[in-house]
Amino acid sequence: MGVVNPGRFTRALKENSTILKSILRGVTHEEAQQARDEGPDGWNVIEVLCHLRDFDIIFMDRARAMVEQDRPPHTPVNHLQMVIENKYAEQPFETALSEYLAHRAEFIAWVDSLSESDWERTGKHPENGDITVLDQIVQASDHDTNHYEQIARILGHGG
């Protein structure tokens, strides 16, 4: 089995929740709301969490569609528009975190239920072209890593 395999990225999805909880241990709503990335117009921790939560849903919906349909097209998503339309900045920190972690647990359970052939099912990504379910799970894991680093940086946990 190669480096990019279902077991590796299923574990990553599971482990990422633990990493995020560690990064956010002891963070208050006020801290999550006030600390911003890249100055006053950057995202705060709550906005990043809401983005993670909503994209976790998108990643799972896309993967599920690939398993259930033949090569479904994925709808493009404007992540900046979602911040405004879904009023990320107004959402409670604890709610955003708990909803994200609850959905991630659901996503992991679904991923754990996949058959070997499900991993190679395909869909049409709006930017990346043809992708497999495995590609979508790799993208979800990579998305976690990028935004967890962003949260750590916002909170001053890293260089």
C-alpha cells in the first residue's frame, strides 16, 4: 500500500480533532473573538472554526455524493461569502467548536464505513477536475492542517 492510503488519512481525521482540542484548551470566547490573523481585517478564531465546520460538511457531502452517484459535479463554494452570509463573527466560540467536533465524529464514522471500492469512486471538483473519495479525504485532512496552524498562529502558539 502506498503513502497515500485510506488508513493513513482516516487516522489523520481522527487525530486532527485531538490536535485542535489541544490548541484550543483554555481559550475563552473573548480570546477567540479578539485574536485576529493578519490584522484587523483578518479572521478571528471563531471565524476559522466556523469555516472548518462548514467545509467539513462540504467535504463529507462531496465524498458521499461520489459514493452514491456516478461522477457527480461538485458545486463551487465561495468561502469568503460564507463568512458574511453565515455570520461567522457572531457565533459563539463553544458552539462553533462543539458543532465542528460533532460533525467530524459523524464524518469519521461515515469514512470508517466505506468499502475498499468506495475510495476510488470519482467526482468532478470545480477547481481540481476529477477526484476520488480518497482525494477528498486527503483534501479535508490538509485543510485541517492549514487552518489549525492558522489558529495556533492567531493565538500566538507558533512562530
